[in-house]
Amino acid sequence: MTAADTETAAVLKAVTDLVPKLRENGLAAEERRWVPEENVELLEKAGVFRAAVPRRFGGLDLPLADQVEIFTEIARGCGSTGWLSVAWVTSGWMATLYPDRTQEEVFAEPSVRISGGFTPSGMVTPTEGGYLLNGSWRFNSGCRAAHWDLLAALLEHPDGQYEQVFAIVPMAELSIADDWDVTAAQGTGSSTVTAENVFVPAHRVASGEDAVNGTSGDRSNTGATGRNYGLVGVVMAASVGAYIGMAKAALELFVGQVKGRPIAYTHHEDQSQHPLTQIKVATAANKIAAAEGLAAGYLKVLQDRADAGEQPTLEERAAIRGQCGYALQLTKEAVAELHSVSGASAIARKAPFQRFYRDMMGLSLHGMMAPHTNLEVHGRVLLGLDPDTELL
């Protein structure tokens, strides 16, 4: 077993041990619209936030597949906490695409949490030494406990053309609105953040093209480092890990509660003995397994390319988007299968099952993750058409 394997195993065991506590804290996370500080502290102690940080800064620099396994376990305990872990760690990985000077600032503390707003709803204006950032970013998951925020914005060039860029900003320089009031993933605290004339040094602003393709300059971790996966692949693959974790939790909870439970208004005294229940459970389990199989395939493609110092081909990138979208669809269907035979008691707010169901349904609407959008991109490329998107 390599040192990396040992470190992954240690983090994975730590988060697995935390699953009961994270699940116990689920209702409190919903009620306060933000996960308890205990969740964040426990994950920090487990080493989760060091997962994608380069080793030269004291991080673990784990392979993407190992990170996904960790996210899956966290989400098995709490969907909101799993989603936040994905957001913080993947944005931390994205910071490794910036110049060394930027990385030295961001990773001064290796257990760093970075949130992100990837919709370019702000503007950067050139000024001496850098840019002034103005705008607001909704759905900024984890902003309440982040150290930095990675924000997409538009830069207008003299010829009138606009370029998308990503700016890394200390969270302390942004304001956070109390506007997160939703029916799913309430614990993520995905409030709106606003920047008003925030100065961002030039070395903390990267072009969208460089971010997507991992081609930023002035950094030592370029080439065949085994971690240059490409932005879209990282974010989507990591996010699917959270969906798989939520689906596993729903299956685990359903199976744990169904034995000996009567079916209302029938003579069936044990729901687990009913063929329909058995079929639903098997169907859900197989959909989850199929999603994991898809994930194993595209994670291998991403790792093989990164190990070779290459980016995935256009066809591979489109396939990764389509397969991530379909894996999400499978996990969503798995939870829906179980929900359809869960009985009315499942809607009690104290019941964890309904929380996983609502979180799954709500988070499946995420713009980058929505199955139909990603299947369209994949289908276009399979048919020899242009993907009609730069996010590959």
C-alpha cells in the first residue's frame, strides 16, 4: 500500500465513522439553513479539506477517484454536508491552476475552504496592478465558512468583446446576504455574495479558457503531475459522488426500517415480504450500482489522461458530461423508487429519508449537473455535431 493509499484510507475511515453524527445533525442543518459548525470541525479534523491541496503546501493531493469516494461517504451522512465538501475541495483544486504566487497565498493554511460562483454575474475592470470586481453571485454554497471565494466574471476588452475570467477573493472582502430559504439542500447555506469595488491582484485572476483546460502559466505543477484533470470533469465527477452518497443513504434507511412494518389498509403485516417492495429495493440497488460503474469508467479516463500529462479529447469530455448526467439520473430514479413505497411516515421532518429525497430532487436541478443538458452535449458529439458549449 502506497503512502497515498494509506492517507486515503485514514480519511475515508474518519468520515465513515462520522456518518451517524452527520445524519443526526441533518434536522438542525435544515432548521438553521446552515450545517452545524460541528460538521465542519469534524471534517477538518478528518483531513477532508486537505484532499486536493498540493503536498508542497502540506496537503494530501489525493487522486480524484479517492476524493469522490470520500465525498460519497460524507453525503451518506448528510446531503448538504456532502455538497459543501464537494464545493470547497473542488474549488481548492481549481486554485492549483493559478500561478505559484497565488497558490502560496491561498494555501498558506493547507486545510483551506474555497467556495465558488461559476455563473459570470459580475464584471472586472482593469486598474493598476489588477482589477476591480463588482457583482453578485447566487447559490454560493458554503460561503458562510469559506476562507476564499472563486468567482466568475466578465472582462470587457477594448474591441467590445467579453471574456470570462475567474477571480479568487478573500471571503472577508465580500458581503453575504441572508437569502437562502429553499426546500432542498437547506443546510448548504448557499446565499448570495456581493462584491463592491473589490481589488483583485492580477495574479489572482485567470481566464476561463485557462481554467477549463488547465493551461494557466507561471506555476510549477503543470504537465504530467497526475492532477491536471480539467475543470468541468473535476466538478462533475466530484458532484456525482455526493448524489451516489445520498442514494446509498436512502437505500440504507429504507431497508433498515421496512422489516416488520405493515402496509396500511391491507392484510400485509411485513412490507419486506411483499414482492413489490423487493422489486423496488433491487431496482434501486442496481441503479446505484450502475451509477457507480459509470463513475469508475470516467474517473479512469480522467486519471489516465492526467497521468499522461494530457487533457481528455473532445469526445471523451462530452462522454464524461453525458455519463455524469446519466449517473445522476440513475441515483435520482433509485431514490424515487424507494420513495414511492416508503409510506406516509416518511414525510415527517425528523425522518432522514425524506431529507435525502428532497436534497436529491433539488440538487438534481443544478445547472451544470442537470441530466438532460449533459445528455444533449454527449448526444450532439456522438452525432458528429458541435457540442454547442465551451464547458467541456
